[in-house]
Amino acid sequence: MIKSNLAEKKALEALHWISRNESHLTNFLEENGASVSDIFGRAKEPEFLLFVLEYCLSTDEIAIECARELSIDPNQLAEIRSALPGGEIYNWI
């Protein structure tokens, strides 16, 4: 199980990866209604980091590319997301 401080670190690394790729940055900002100033102002907020990880998990291609950059297994992205405050996955069944 991933601890929240490691999850935040990996989410920040994912945000850094997004910010270095113009097409990913544009898509991330459009999908979340965020601005570049939001990245600087909200980067440490767990809610914003959830947006980052949800973007990274939005397609298999993005998940694989992001995971490769973070040197983790793509399946760990969901585990990292669930370790952040508010990122718990609920099973309603």
C-alpha cells in the first residue's frame, strides 16, 4: 500500500511530466478547466493532484507513457490516486 506522502510526490512528478509536454498540458488544462496559474497555485492541493492522476489515467496510452516516465507500473497510477486524500475508490456493490 502506498502512503499519502509518496502518492503526493508521484502525483507532482506526473504534473511535472504533463507540464513538459505541450499537447498533454493543453489537454489537461482543457479537461479540468484549469489555468497555468492554477498549476503553480494549487500543485500541493490533494484535490488538484487527483485531477492530475485522473488525467494520467484517462487513456491507456497516457497511463503507459506517464508510468514509463515515473518508472512505475501503469497499474500503480490507480493505487497512487487512491492513496491521496479524497481518492478512495468505492465499491457500491
